[in-house]
Amino acid sequence: MFSKYKKPGAAAAPQASAQNATVTELKPASQAAVATSLRRPMPVKPAEAAAIDKERKRKERMQEIKLDLHKGLLENLNLAALEHATEAELRAEISTIAGEILEQKGIVLNREDRQTLNKELYDEVTGLGPLETLLQDETVSDILVNGPHQIFVERGGKLQLSDVTFKDERHLLRIIDKIVSAVGRRVDESNPYVDARLADGSRFNAMVPPIAVDGSLVSIRKFKKDKLGIDDLIRFGAFTEEMAAYLQAAVATRLNVIVSGGTGSGKTTTLNALSSFIDNSERILTIEDTAELQLQQIHVGRMESRPPNVEGKGEVSPRDCLKNALRMRPDRIIVGETRGAEVIDMLQAMNTGHDGSMTTIHANNARDGISRLENMIAMAGIEMPLKAVRSQIASAVNLIVQASRLQDGSRRMTSITEITGMEGDVISMQEIFRFQRVGLTPDNKIIGHFTATGVRSHFSERFRMWGYDLPASIYEPTKMS
């Protein structure tokens, strides 16, 4: 009926457009096929089996039983009297009371479930509940809690979801409160985040609702009972024997060292290892937010900063600790991490007779580390010309050691860089050693090797004067066949 409005020759148009459409559709489709072939196939998550669903329901039921038993234990146990009880006596008492409660409720459990339940109840009463198992697992280095039903752990540098869960948010909050109250701190809606230390020295951080949207967030960096020394790190491939010899000379001859890296890259472990080269006769003072350093020397004074109390008073900042440390006749000062106004006092200490001081900062490489120091000085509110700031940094810092966690989870000392002075308005530096990446194996393992850059150390004469005459061969680049 609308034929009178058609343009002349319009009847053939649909056919032509259909042909064009066919051609147009074929071209993108072929491109898409090529593009898809270039991408790696993503792993597809398999559907949950009925057996897994059944196991989850069984665990939920066990959690409910454990919660009831825990309430019963708190009503029946004389906690004051149990302070002096041995572990065996406490376990026996918990087992007896739990058995009575199960019998009263008519709940029948097999022997394995009963033993598991008794262990979890013991952990609930004396320890940190579900977290206790992970804390005792030597293969776990980090515990990350994302709400009550999702707990990740780090093993071998890789994160994986664990099968450990809390009953609910209230259960998780009770464990968090138990941890922070033990060190005289609190966490609630008015103060929704807290930094603390567990009894074994592990670092603990938590954020609770309303800041944490989907349930409380907890991060635990476990404290290693066995200190990793230089030999251990060489064996693990963190760096080479030649790099260790160079670092020994640098620390022993009292160069000021900054260990730079990202979160979890091994900065504190590296700092601990480097401190083993300090002479036992020197007086060392350490300043940290949370005491983690494990120095082997005899003469060590440890300080820990303190956050403000409920009224917002009583704060002791790292800068306050550093100012007092300078009055306590230290030979070396080691600051766990420099992140704020204390950078000024740290640089002043390095410049005024406390050679051999060390600290860590967050940065991606040596040049970024210098920029970070400049920014921290600016944020501290100190108005200095940029050239004066850089001159202060160049004269204070001698060495930047870069630690990195690579994509396969391995930790490497990826660069050792010396600060050699100023060239005009720019801080000059030279890289002595680096980790050279070559490629990636099919199972995503990093292929690479450590090599010297061929640049002789700026401090070679200093090393020689102090009795560390390093052979010139350690500065020669590694030739890979």
C-alpha cells in the first residue's frame, strides 16, 4: 500500500544490502576467530557436585553443634580456675562437658567427628577459633579473611581458598575482639580498623562494618619461627653468593641502606637477613609500628609506636620514637618502615654520625624510591627547595635494594643500586646487580638469572679500607649459554 512512496530502483536494494550484509558479517567473524585463537583459554569453574553440597551441609550442621556446645562450655567452665590448668587437663575437661551436653541433646557423633569437635572447642576457648588451625600450619604465610565464609591463605607465594570458615559475622567479630583486647586495643563502629600483634609476633590488621561492606576483613602476616638467613635466601634463589658478598661489605662498612619493594615482596625478611652482617659490638635501636624484626645481635633496643586511645590521646608516632632514639647513643638505627614525617629524622640520623642505618619503603624501583622520599618530605610540611631535598637524600642514602614478588609467587632481589651523588639537580645512581628476566615456562614459572651490570662499585675503595677487598670478577656480567 506504500508503493507510491518507494524510490525508483528501490526494489533491488534489499537484495544488494543482503549481499553486503553477508560480506560485512563474514569479515568480523573471521577476525574474531583469529583474535580468539590468540587468547589463552580461561579455566572454566566446574559445577559443584552433589557430594560437595552434602559436605557443606554437614559442615554447617557441625558449626551449629559447635556453637551450642561453646555456649554450654562458657556456662559450665570455671574460666578463672582454668588459668592454672595444664593443656591436658583443659582438653579432658572440655571433652567431658561436651560429651555430657551432646548426650543431653541426644546428638550422636562418630569418633572422628567428636575428636574434631573437641579440638575446635579447645581452640575456641583458648585460641582463635577457626584461625588456630591455619596459624599452626607452617606452610601458610598469610591469612586473609573476607567476611565469615571466605578465608584465603598464601602458600608458596600463591593465594588459595581454604575450607575453614566462621559460623557467622558475630563469631568472626568475637575472635577479632579477643585478639585486639589482649593487646589493649579496641575495634567497633566508632573505631572500625585496628593494627595489632598476636602473641607469637604475627602482624594482625582488621576492618569491621560499616567500613567493611560484606563482613569484617582480617589480614594476618604470620611471624616465622625460623629466621631466614642469608644462606637460606641464596638457597631459595632470592639472590646469588656474589650479591651476598657485596651486601655483606656494604652493611659491615656502614653504608646507609634502604630496602624498597611492594607489599609482600619480602622487605622485612631482607632487612632481617642484612642485619646479620652487623657487628655484635654495636648498639642497635629498632623502631616499628608492629615489632617484626628479629635481630640476632646482643645489644638491641626495640621500640614500637602506639596509636591514640579512645579519647584521641596518648599517640606515640614513629617520629617520636626516632627523636628519642637519637638521644640514646645508637650506633645504628633501623626503622621497620618509613612512610611519613619520620623520613626527615631518618635522613638526619643517616647524615649525622649514625652510618649504617637501615629502613624500608614502598616503591617499584630505585628511582621511584627516591621520588617517594621526596614526596614524604613534602607531605611532612617542610618547605625546602627541591635541590636541597635531593642533596639531603643523596648524601644520606648510599644503597637501595629492590625486593619484588614476581607473578609466579617467587620473591627476588631484582636490583641493587648505589646512590653516587648529584649531577646538577638530579640524583645520580648506578645499578650494580639485577635480575634479568628471560621468559616464562608453560606452567607460568619465571625464567631468568641474576647478573652484574659490569659497573664497578662506587664504594670499592671504602670496602678495601675496611678489609673487604671484593674481587673484580663479581662485577662482571653473567654470560648465559
